[in-house]
Amino acid sequence: MWSWTRASVWRSVRRARLAVAGGIVLSVVVLMGATAPVLAPQDPAEQSILERLKPPGFRDSLGRRHYLGTDQLGRDILSRLMYGARVSLVVGITAVCIGGTLGLALGLVSGYYGGWVDDVIMRLADIQLAFPSILLYIAVLAVLGPGLFKVIAILGVTGWVTYGRVARGQVLSVREQEYVQAGRAIGARETRIILRHVLPNIFSAIIVVGSFAVASNIIAEASLSFLGLGVPPSVPAWGSMLAEARDYVRDAWWPVTFPGLAIMLTVLSINALGDWLRDYLDPRLSLQD
Amino acid sequence: MWRYIARRLLQTFIVLWGVSFIAFGVMFLAGDPATAMVGEDWTREQIAEFRHVMGFDQPWYVQYGRFLSRAVRGDFGVSLRQRQPNLTLIFERMPATLQLAACAMLLSIVIAIPAGVISATRRHSWLDHGASLAAMLGQSMPAFWLGIMLILIFGVGLRWTPVAGRGGLAHLILPAITLAAYPIARNARMMRSSILEVLGQAYVTTARAKGLREFLVITRHAMRNALIPVVTLIGLEFGALLGGAVITESIFAWPGVGRLTIQAIYGRDIPLVQAAVIVLAGIFVVINLLVDLFYVVLDPRIRLA
């Protein structure tokens, strides 16, 4: 049972505070990404060989200020970070939409019909979970080569397992409820039962899982870009900014510090929002904590 | 119990087969496997000959049959660039990877379990809050960035540790911390909630009621039971550590299987990538099996069911 003990009240207040902080940080990141073409102080691709690795606050020969310094090619780090936010957010969110749709469909079918369909789908899930996911991404992208859409596709398609399992589990518990049986008793078609009665009741669990998946997709994309397998080098992305700057770690701390901070703050705030969402939408899931 | 073990073994074989099928099938994603492997300056004749030597001119099921029957006999093909059997190359690098993963696992146990117990027993103290904040950070920080930051602070700034390569214990410290950060955070959270759950049980109240010191209540009664889910998690994590090693090894130039894999990708050495992925995933699957079988021994509820 869900009861309001002193600890749980205290926890939900703390979670709410963290969620508000997370929401603010995330809004800033979204805003930065959305307004990058207008508000970015410089062209993210503009190089300046004479003004490489200049520290934060540096003013260049044209009198422009580089608030976060310049990188190994003299490009403005703040501008690149703003453009990089677009990649992270787009990959994180679209991949979750793809994976969520796929997983939801397979999980619903698997849980609702059971039998051999269920067996096949769940064995597929087992096989995929047998791969440490980063290895699977590497294997695929090693053949396909880097590319924004390829990264989204691979993260999206392989992401189905989590939603699939959660959806299946939820369907199994919902399937025997009175309102589903009532629907069946009055002769509703199976697809109608699934879409009108089962789906709305498992949606909150899927939203919670999805919010955490946005965060893990952002980390995965950054890791792949770091390895040179994510977005192509011409696109500014947080992971590839780190990869390119790491050879200069002896000369300058700022090109390797800011992109990582951006990733961490974004992921942290999404996770904080996810924790709060879990408490808010589905208290049953957080009782263990 | 035997039925459970038999089912679990069968499942493992199916999964291993699936792993081989995916690793094989990935080659065809680009349409023609040959084009993904050859250099851009190859002539049409050279590509045609390469295709014939590799067997790419056969139907895919013939290729897969050959691939599988070789793999079963322990033949994972020859590296395109290094002209050596892939398996030899992989097993040469394996000790380095295992050493790193084992160290990271050890670190995660030594730090996470006490941290989780202290957090749970001093709930809502500043120690607990500090630990959960650290755990949240640990779970949100990408491993490659943590690695670079450690290099920046301890290697470049303070000059306490070497920044790359494999050597003595000093070389091991930074990569092991980098690889262990995520499991430490996860295990500590798990241990905390597991202890909290156990502390509410009747036998803990009994132990307290008979006047046992709190230290003994925790170590003798609570921890023993609270450890079961954590031990499972740690067992399952070892395989994931092998996968995570790909990134850590490439940051610290650690000469293991992960770095070999990344180099193979850059050299378009797809057969070597394939073999490495199969071997790492294979180890992961076998470890999962062993953890499950070990569980049968530990937990009478499974043994008797």
C-alpha cells in the first residue's frame, strides 16, 4: 500500500525540488538548442588557426568574446555546445519514440496473446539483451559508418526491449482485470480492447521508462560520437567535441570540460525529472526505494 | 531443479545462436559486405577476387553455414589487416581486459556495499544524502568524460598517475575507477534499498529484541539476506564491464580486447570486429548462465520448485 509516512513526504518534497531544478536546466538546454542558429555567438564551424585553445572569456582580434574559450581549431566552444544540444536532444527523443512505439506494439501483442507469439518475442528480447548494448551499436555502425539517422535508427530499434518487457508485464496484470473482462463479455473486438482499455492503463509506466531512456540514449549517442561512430565529424556534437579535444588535454582544460558538463547536467536533470515522474504517475514503482 | 537447469542451458544455446546470427547478419547491412571492408583505391578486379576469397559470391545461407560450422570448431576467421587468426589476437588481449574488469568489479564491491549499508543505517543523515548525490552523479556521468577528467586532474595536473598504457598498479588506478563508477553508483543504491527492505523484517526485530548489538544485527542478520539481489546484480554486471571496457580502453590506450575492436573498426577489419563481438557477448551469456546456476545453489526456493 502507498501511505504517506514522514519519510515519503520528505522524499517527495526533495524529489519535487530536484525535479524543478532538473526542469529548469533542461529548459535551458532545449532553449540553447532551439535558438542556436539565432543566438549562437559565432558560426560553430568557423576556424581561426591563430586563436586556437584560447581560455574562457578570451576576446579575439575582431573584438568578439568567446565566453567558454576556443577549441583546438579556434572554433567557439559555446556556439558548438549550443549546436551540439540539438544533436543530443533530437537523438535522445526520436530514438525513444521509435523504440517506444515498437516496444509497446510488441509488448502488447506478446502479453495479450501469450503462447508461441509471446515465446518468440521474448526470446528475441533475450538474444538482444545478451549483447552488451554498446557492442551491438558498435557492430552495426562499424559496417554502416557514422551518420545521424543511423544512430537514431540503431538506438531506436534496439531500444524496444525495455518498453516491450514493461508493456508485457503490465498487460499481464491488466488483462485479468474486471474492466477488460467486461469489455470482452459485451463482445468488443480484441484490437479495441487492447487500444481502448489496456493501452491507457499501461501508458504511465511506459512514459516513466521512456524518460530514463532519453537520458541513456543521450549518453549512448555521445559515447558513439566519442568513438567516431556517431554523427559525422562535420556536425558539432558533445561526444565528438570531447573526442577531438582530448589530444590537447595537456594544453587546455576547457575544451574537454564543458561538453562533458553539458552531457552530465542534461542527463542528470532528465533523470531527476524521471524520478519525480515515477513517483507522480506510478507510486507502485518507487516503493522499493 | 534439473528441469530448470536444462531449460536454462537450452535457452543459452538459443541465445548464443542468435548472437552468431546477428554478428553475421550485421555484415550485410551495408548491402554488400565486400564494399564495407575494402579500401577506396581498390580496382574492380581486386574487389571481385576479394569477394571470391571471402566467399561473398555464395548465397547468404551457404556463407552462414560455413561461418557457423567454423565458429563451432573455434575458427573465427583471419584478421584482414593483421593476417592472424582473430581468436589468437583476441585471446592475446584478453588478460588485459579481464584484469581491468576484475579490478573495476572489486572496486565496485569494496566501495558500494559499505556505502549502501551506511546510507541505509544512517538514513537521511548528511552521509546518506552525500552518498545518494554521488550515486546520482555517478549514474549520469558518461564514462569517457570521467576518464578524461581523471586524466586532466590526476595525470596532467597533479602528476600522480600515468595517463595511458598498461604497466604496474599505478597504470590500473584511473581506468579501473572510470570503469567502476557506474556499477559503484548502481550497486550502492541497490544495497541501500535492499538493506532498508530487510530492516523491516520480523527476524531483524527479533534480533534487536534479544538485545543484540546493532552492529551484529546488521552484519549477521540484515546483510546476509540483503546481499542476495546485490550479488546477482554484480554477477550480471561483469559482462557489461567487458562491453564498457571498449570505451575505457580507448581513452587510456589500455591494450585489451576493447581497444583491439576499436582499432579494427577504424581499419574496416569487419571479421575481427565480428569475432570480438561474438567472444565478448559469448562471455557475457556464459556468465549470466553461471550466475543463474549459482542462484539455484544459493536459493532453496528455486532449487525445490
